Amino acid sequence: MSTPDREAVEVFLQEAAEHLQYLREYVSVLQEISPRREDLERLYIAAHTLSGTSASYGFPRFSEIAAKLAHVFQYALNATLGEDLHGPLTEFLSDGISLLETDLLEISDTGKETVEDIAAFKERYRFAFPTEPPPLNLQQPQSYPAASPSDSEEEVVAAATGSYFDALPADDEVADEILEFFQPEAEEHLQVVSDCLISLEGSNNPEEVNKALQRRLA
């Protein structure tokens, strides 16, 4: 890993470690009969942020696991976990956080992800990572018109898989209450980027700019 790449990853490692620590400390709130909504919102934001930042830094497996955790927290915001879901999902969350912690250590040491551990995790929790059925009409002649969103192929992919995660809502909308927590954090990060760009204009030394960035994120 080149020096500039390593410096960028260090920023990700620091931020990811903080979010994982928060998840580890507060994920137990799901075991409460009526967890506070603000606690669930912060858990969702932490997991959702982990998924987005890890993907942007080139760690797709980390991002996939974090996105699944975020999906569970989003579900808990809108419905109470029943007895059939509570046990499997809370165990899944705990093991998922442990996996991300291990993966983060591997990224820190080697710059690569723990591919085998992640594959084993996905195999253990098949209900969270169902295999999509193959699309129909694989031998469809080229002369046929292009399939529209309402055609059978779209319906097959979207069909129920029998997974616990079929009951979870699509992760495509963020509630206004969650955005209230996200906006100040986003503004803070944008200010950090702005300050570092100004530092870059006055110095072409990447090491000095990285030190400034680390100080502002600390």
C-alpha cells in the first residue's frame, strides 16, 4: 500500500473504530422491552455511516455487513422484534460487530479484508444473505424487446426468499429525526475537508496535511 493510500486508510480506521465501539457499547438496547427511539436512531446512523465510508474506501465486504446491521436497526425503529426475530437478529448483530472489528484489524495490518471469515459469517447466517433465484428466460432471443421494470425477471428477483430479512423495510428512505443527527455531523466533516483544502493550498507536503486532518478528526 502506497503512503498516500495508507494515510487515507488511517482516517477510515479511526472513524470506523469509533463507530464500532459505539455499536458494541449500545447494541444491548435492543434487548429492552421498549428501547428509546433516539438510541435506535444513533445505532442506525453509526452502522449506516460505516457502510458508506467503508465502500468509499474500497472495502465492499465490510460495507455489506455494516449495511445489514443498519437494516436491522432501521427495522427496530419501525416495529418491535417478535420472539421469532429477537433471538436470531440480536445474535446476528453481536457476531456481525465482532466480525467487523476483526476485519478492521486485518485492514489495519495488511490493507486487505478477512475474506474467509466474512464468507463463513454469511454461510452461518444464510437468512440474512439469501441467494437470489436465477432470472427466467435466460435463452430469450435477441429480437425480443427489452424487458421493462414490470416484466417477469424483475418480479423473480424481488420475490420472497423465505429469509427473516424479507420482513425488513427497504433501506431507501431516512426519517427526518435521523437526519437531525446526521446534518451536524456532516457539516463538521465538511468543515474538516474545507480546512484541509486550505492547508493543502499553503503546503504541498501530504504528511503535513494528513497531520492536520488527524488533529481535526481527533
